[in-house]
Amino acid sequence: MPVSIDRFAQIKTFIFDVDGVFTDGRVYLPESGDTYRTFNIKDSYAIAHAIKAGYRVGIVSSANSEGVRKWLMTLGVNDIFMGGPDGQKLNAYLGYISRDKLNEAEIVYMGDDLPDLPILQRDLLSSCPADASPELIAICQYISPRNGGDGAVRDLIERVMRAQNTWTT
């Protein structure tokens, strides 16, 4: 069932997983032993644009990468909860919404795989990229037509902001 424009119009906070949402899920392992990921610059623009327009943006990820943290901070993201076992994602999310007294009806969360399921099953707008795991696609209210790492973040942000007439140039 398509998400109504009214549901997008309620959103004040975006919360995202990182790997498989901002990225295509691949982690590159060169000979040096360092790891790296690639991010879509259109997603980066949308994040910065949303923050500038007054939306909250948070990250809840099991991965812990100082490079990813620094990149997110340069975009203006301050609410970054990274690291720990997959089972801690829900606790990080609950701690975040409790700390900042966020209303779940005003939150959209985008995840791509089973560790995101406990959050996506809560009373919020659940979303995922087109290439998310089948279990998430089965329960998410909004499925982006874009894959993770290929503009799914931008798609979601743009849809919400257009519903609220805040997507301006």
C-alpha cells in the first residue's frame, strides 16, 4: 500500500542505518587492511539540505567507522549512534528518542536488513531501499524505488520534504 502524502507530511526526524542504506552494502578490503565504503553524493546533499531546513537527522548503525562518523558530521549530523552488536540498535534508538523526547509518529527510519527489524516494527514510518532483505520489504510502509547506495536516502528525504513544501533550491 502506498504511503499517503499526509503520512510523509508528519515527519520531523529522519533516522538511518548506514551500510546497505547509504552504501550498497559492500566493504572494500585493499591489501593495506583498511576498509572503505562508497557513498552517493546525492544522499549527502539531501542530508545537508534536510538539516538546513530544520529536520533532525540521526544515525543508528552497528558498524563503527571513524571515517563515516567524520563524513556525517561534515554534513551536519550530530546524533550518531555507531558500534556495538546488532542487538544494541534498538537500545540505541530507544535511548535517542527518550533523550531528545522524540515522537515516533514524526520519525521515519530507513534500514535494509534483519538487525533493523525491531526498530522498523515500532510505531513510526518504516522504510527501506528497494534491495533490502525480503523480511523488511514485507513490513515496510515505504519501499524506495532506489537501492541502498544508489539514492535511496535522497529519495526518502525528497519525498518527505516535497510533501511538506520544504524541498526548495
